[in-house]
Amino acid sequence: MRADRRAAEPARSPAPARPAPRLHPWLAAGLWLAVGLAVRWLFVHATSDAAGPFSSFYKGDAPYWLQQVARGPGTAPVDGLPLRPPAMRWLVGWLWDGTAAGVGALRSGFVLIGALWAPLTYLAMRRAGATVAHCAAGFVALGSAPLFLAASPNAEAPYAVLVAASILALPAVQRGGLLPALAFGAVQGLGCLLRAEHVLTALAFAGWLAWTTRSRGGRKALLRGVAVAVGLFAATLPWNLRADTGIERFVGQRAASPPRMLDWEPAALAELEQLAPYLRGPAQRFIEATVAHRGGAVVAGGDVARLHREAFGAWPIPAPAGPVFVALYGPLNFALANGPQADGGFSSAALTAAPPLEGGPSRYPPDWLASLPRDGVLALEYPPHALLVADGYGIGLDWITAHPGAFVDVAARKLAIAWCGAAHGLGGNALPLGAGGERRAVDLVVADGPLATPWRIALLAILVLGAVLGRSRAALAPWLLHGLCIAAVTVGFFGYARQGALWAPLVGAAVGLVAERLATGDRARRAAILVGLATVVTVLAVEVARYASEPRLVVDGQQVRDVEPLPPFEFRTRRVEVR
């Protein structure tokens, strides 16, 4: 009877699987902040350079910013010219008092700034999906390259935080009126004062805002985009005016003229006066030495222009001039990055290139030849360097149009270098690639072990697949715009792994999109969550073990104690090892 009754009962359906657990957004953001902070603190304090002002994993421009702040408040930038954006100097000066005792506060400040990138990325990515947001935040919190960015006082970490916060604010700007757009533009202006090339991303955001709000009225949408641009230029205007004044002051300064060693005809003196005041003293010494070397006793009319054309290939020699947007280094860097000496990464080879010297070196005084700039040091009184600063865009474009094939080759190398910073490992040991590697000039360390190339190819494939899977997710559009702007800047200027590291949220989002496609059921999603948690725990455990083992840091065979035993200002590739 019981058997018959059991047979008559309908079969029970299996209990539905419980959905994968979800965290409150602010709790999740707080956890990512804690993870990012822990990993960065352990990394910075593990090696022997913890007491120094920067990490050997990313030296970058840190010595320059430290030098600027150590000179004291109110001092002008090097040579009195706005060669670089000012906000990084302001930030370092706010965090550091210029003393050895204050270095710890400086390093801790950048650790905290770097840790903020992950939670802001998570919050800004949430509209693209929880899995995508967590993977993007995880790649930022645990990734080796983002970790290195926060280990030294360089511009990339605060810049990445500003961009993530800007993307997080975009929906509010979309919903708001002109005032939020103006405020958003002012924040973008701050980004430009941190990195001048941010103007490209800022204008892309302005265009995106206008396009996505066009359904509310084309005129209002256009005004919203214009308001962003107005806010940006209003925020940078005070500094731009100050920069123009600094340029005028520098160009107009006239050092004490050296005593004349030869007689000068009035026409020759008139030619000398065509040069900017700061160039006249060095030009006088060059002209007199060359005329005397060739057996002359009088500087005749036409000698100044003729000798400049013969030695340097140009006349008149232009001087830096305003108006300038934020910094003067754009033309100089463009010429250095796009010329016969360019190799894809940072290179100052063009600064040490020999001038034309028509007729051969024997026609010029040996003492003058020996005094020409060496070691990539910028000397603004040297005519070839003045040309690069004043007309670098024209010089670079001339080379590109004359050598399109070489430019394509260099551009590919630039992107490859940048991708090394994007396709990084996890933690201070760059799992699974291994700790240490090559540090190109003014860049961060990238792993170069046997797994490095397959790893980067695999992540590139995931990025492409993720772009296909996420093409319809509007929330990813601002991140993609920013990533494309980074690529454009990389192609136009130098290929930096540190620049590619700013692609970390996009690479992490691509991993999330692929994981989301593969994990279709509740059980698969829970398994994916467990994999993610295991990854976080593993990286944290490895960092704790690394911290406890007190590894030795070696740069080009020399052990690092507090600060690496190398010149602070150098432009060479170095090998960094952890032993």
C-alpha cells in the first residue's frame, strides 16, 4: 500500500538553487579599498627602499617633483618656464615638508591615493554589471602595474583616481543642468593641470555628454557639452596666464653680455638683436669663437645668420612663446617621440644629436664643440633645443610625413610598450609572471620572464572578446573613450608601460565580461565568486609572506638601501630584481 501511495504521489521538483550573494555597493567599495590599501602598504614596506622617497619599481619623474618641492615654497619651475603641469608639484608639496623625516607621510599619502582607484572603479562600473565591476576593481586593486603606480610620487595614481571619480559623476552631470556641467569641467581642468594631455579625454567626455542627452533637446545638449569645456578652460586660465607671463619673462631676460673679443659691424649687431634676449649671449660667444677659429678678426654683416644656418640648419632661432595650455613640454616631447632617434619609449637622443655642422667639425672651434649639451639634458640657450621647444610639433610632423613607414613601426612599438603595463600580473610578484624585470627610461618595471609574452597575448585576446561582448553596454562607453584617448596620446608621444597601466579598469572589465558569459548558472556564478575570493586571498597571502621575508632589491646588480645608488636624473633602461 505504501509503495502504491508513493507511486501515486507526484514527483517533487528539486529546490531552486540559491542565487549568488550580493554585497551592498558601499560595503563592496569599502572592501576593495581595504584590499587595495593592504596590498599597497605591504608592497611598499617589504623592500629596502621603503624608507626612501620612491620605489625602484617605478622611479619615473619622482626625483624631479622631489627636487621642485625641496627648493622651497614659491620657487619657480626649472629655468622659470612652465615645462610641466603644476598640480603634481602642488600635491607633493602638500604631502611632504621637504625633509627626510617627512618622506614616510609622502609615501603613505600616495599609497592611500592609489588605493582609492579600486573602489571608485567599482562604483563607476556598477552600471555595467556586478561581475564586470568586481573584476575591474580587482584588477586595479591587485594588479602589479597599478600597485607600482602608487609606490612613488608620480602623476599616474592621482590621475587615475580623478578619471574614475569623473566617470562616476557622469550620470549626475547627465541629469543636471549647466551648473553641474561647469563644475564637472572644472574638475577636468584640474586633471589637465595634473596631465596636460587629459584635455583630450575631457573634450571626449564633453562630446559624449552632449550626444547622450540630445533626446532632451539638441540645443540644451550642446550647451551642456560647451559648459564642460568652459569649466575646463576657466579652471586652467589662472595657471595659463601665469605660464604665459613666465615665458615672456624668461625669453626677455638678458644675461650680462660677454665682453666682445672681436670687432662687430653694425649690420652684424643688428642681426644679433633679432634673437631673443636670452639667446644673444650664447650666440655672441659661438659667433666670435667660430669667426676667430676660421682666421677672422671682424664679425661682418650676414655672419650671424650664415653661421647659424651652417651650424644648426636654421635662422632665425625661434624662442618659446605663449599662449600656452598648461605646459611647454608638448612640442618638445612630440619631436623627441617622432624622429629618426625615436625607439618607441622615452628617448632624449634627439637632444644629444649632433647639429648639421656644414663643412665638418674641423670648421668649428674644439672648445665650443666640447661644450655642446650631453646626456639628454635640455639647454634652452642651445639653438637646436630652442627649436624643439618652440617648433616641436612642426618638426615631428615633417618627419612623420617624410617617413610614414618608420612612423607606423614606431607607433606599433609604442603601443606594445604600453600594453606591457596593461597586461600585468597580480601583486608585487606579478603573479604568474614573476617579480622584477626591465625598467625602461622614466617608466615602471615590467616582467619579462618566459610567461610574459603568452600572458600578454592571452589578455589581449580577452580584451578583444570583451569589447565584442560589451559593445551594447552604454556604461562602458566613457571608459572606452578614455582608453582610446590614452592610445592616441601613446601613438603621438611616448610609449610608456605606466601609461598602459591606466587601461587596468578596461582589461579587468573585459575579464568580467568573459567570466559573465561563461558563468551562466547560479552554481557557475558561485564558483566564479569563489575563484575571485581565492585570488584575493592568495595575493594577500603572498604579499604578507613577501613582507615577512624582507626581500633584497637590486638594480643593475647594485643593492638598494633606502634609495637606489644611481643618478637621480637618468634616461636609461635598468634591470630590477628581487632576491
